[in-house]
Amino acid sequence: MAFKINDSIAYTGKIDWELRKFHGSQLSTHRGSSYNSFLIRDEKTVLIDSVWTPHTAEFIRELKKIIDLNEIDYIVSTHAEPDHSGALPHLMAAIPDTPVYCTKNGVKSLQGYYHKDWNFQPVKTGETLNLGSKELIFVEAPMLHWPDTMMAFLTGDNILFSSDVFGQHIASEYMYNDLENEFEVYSEAMNYYANIVAPFSKKALSKIDEFDKMNLPLEMIFPAHGILWRNNPREIVDKYLEWANGYKENQVTIVYETMYNSTRKLAEAIAAGIKDSDSDVKIKLFNAAKTDTSDLVTEVFRSKAMLAGSPNLNGGILNNMAALLEELAGMSLTGKKAGAFGSYGWSPANIKHLNSGLENAGFELTGKGVKTTWAPDEKALGLAYDFGKEFAEAVK
Ligand code: FEO
């Protein structure tokens, strides 16, 4: 569904209200998403990005309602991931000679996906595309979050087309930040940051610094997913600076998995110990088997410390905890503390496994953890409570 943004820019993307899983089944998108694409008309006409492959037919059909495809002079591909480039093969079949502006790595990725030798025009930071009265200034943004990623700044309207950066997975009728619920928008922006951008926080900091030094008169930021930052775009930029800079709230997140509630009882006793030692800290408990993994990643991202619990299973830990630790290992977390706990029958290998998983994910361990055999009795629950008190002191 195309809609007018102003007299020279149309939204040509797809608002996907149904989407609940993304990156295969890896990432949850509770509020849907959108694949943002834009048509800019000046003396020359340029299309910025397209949509995810399954929406190709609708994208082309809707685009044809507002322009003869042969009137598109240029295509800009800010990112080759198929959620933004998926419709290009069909579009390029219709207008095969149209120049495609992207980074050098963008050429590699687009060729890797589609095996076509389109009229690629690789660009670097600072290079421009003249549209007539306005121009696009390209800004490479490698590893935010792919090697090919770039942004483009439109002079005149002073809009930064930021690709995945500053995105959120939200389907919205309104598509503008000033018309949407602020809490929902920032919650989803943080989910997006924690799950997609966080491993590249250093790149985010240096790219924002580089962009600021370009002294461009930024008025709006249009990311490739979710609502458009039409009002006060600096606010999301400042949020990124905060999130990228060792972000942590006064929160301890306790994530556990349990077979017969023994490890759950330990989790609750630990939480009581933390609370009695520090009444200000926010404590959240989650059963990893009953909680969405993307949400857990966000909760851990925002926490100053994490406690991970699992009973022993065949010399290891239960699979949802194992999957979470594996995911956290890719996040390049820094400055967060952690501890392990769990019950076992005859081998406490679970604690060793949890500790090594936490260390591998970049946490600083506060101790060896706490464990109990079989179901915890009052004495074991007391040990867990004391462990909670000590943990609260260690992470204050
Ligand atoms: Fe939204 Fe990295 O693609």
C-alpha cells in the first residue's frame, strides 16, 4: 500500500501485520513489522529498497499504481538482506538496465543471493547521487548489521534513510513516531537493538559520531523497519548512544528451567535473598521454557546481572537454557555479572555447564553458584537465600 509522505516522497513498502517470527524462527515480532521502501521524485526518480520476497507481487502491483516502472531512474539498495531486496529480481526483470546504487559489499551480497549481474554502481561514504534539486549523500555503515549496510541522506527534506539502524518490528496504521504509543515504540526499538544491533554496539557509537561530524541538518530518520522517526529523531539517536555504551538498569534477571520445580524453588529463594539485601533492585524471574527467547535477550540486555538455573540432564543442562546461553554468547555483552544455580540427583555437572556458558557469553561470575540435590529442603533453600543476599551485595 503506497501512501504519500510529502509532495515528492511516497511510501512504497509493505506493512506486515501478520509477522510473528523473523530470521526464520529465531526472532519474535510480537507487533508485526514493515519493510520500508520509498520513491523519491525530483528531476530524477529514485526507489530506495524494496520488500521481503513473499510480498513481491503486491509490491510491484502497488508501485505500478503510482509510477510507470520505466520512469524509475535509479534504485538504491541500502542492504541486501532479502527482507529489503527480495522484490529486486522481479523489478529488475522489468527495468534491467536501471542503475543499482549500493556498497561494494552490497554488490557481493546481491550477486550472492540473486546471481544476476545488474547495473551495479558501488558507492562509498560521501559520494552523492544528484536527483536535480536534491541529492542523496551515501554513508557506509558496515556491520550495522551486515557488511553491506549503508545509509543515505536526502538533502532538501533532510531525511536519513538509515536501513536497519533505528528500526523496530512494528506494524502501524500511522507509521510515524509522533502518532504512535511512545512506550510501545521504544519497547520495540529496545527489543530490536538488543536482539539485532547489540553485538555491533562499538560500530554504532563510531558511526553516530561520524555522522554527527558530517554536520547534516537532520530532520527525520526513516529506518527500513517500523515507524518513521518524523518527530525529534535525535531522541532515538541518543537512545542508541545510551544502549551502545554498556547499558544496564538496576535489574537482576533470574532465568531458570526446571523439571520437578526444585530449580524453580531455588530461583524463588534466591530472589527473596536479593530482595532482603537490596530493596531497590528490580528482580524478574523467567522460566526459559515458558518465555519467548527474544524477550529474554532483551531482559538480560537491560539488566546489570543475570542468574541462570537448570537441573542436570545427562551431564549438561536443559535445552531452553542451553539455547539462551548460546544466543547470549553472540551478543558481545560487557560489564554484566552472573551466577549459576540448580538441582541435581547424582552429578552437579549442570553448575559447571552454566558457569562456562555464562563466562563464554561475557559475564563476570560472582562465585561458584549454588546447588542442591533432589528437591531442596529448608536447609538448601536457606543456602539459596544466602546466595541471593551475597549476589545482591556483589552486584550493587
Ligand atoms: Fe531488515 Fe538486516 O534486514
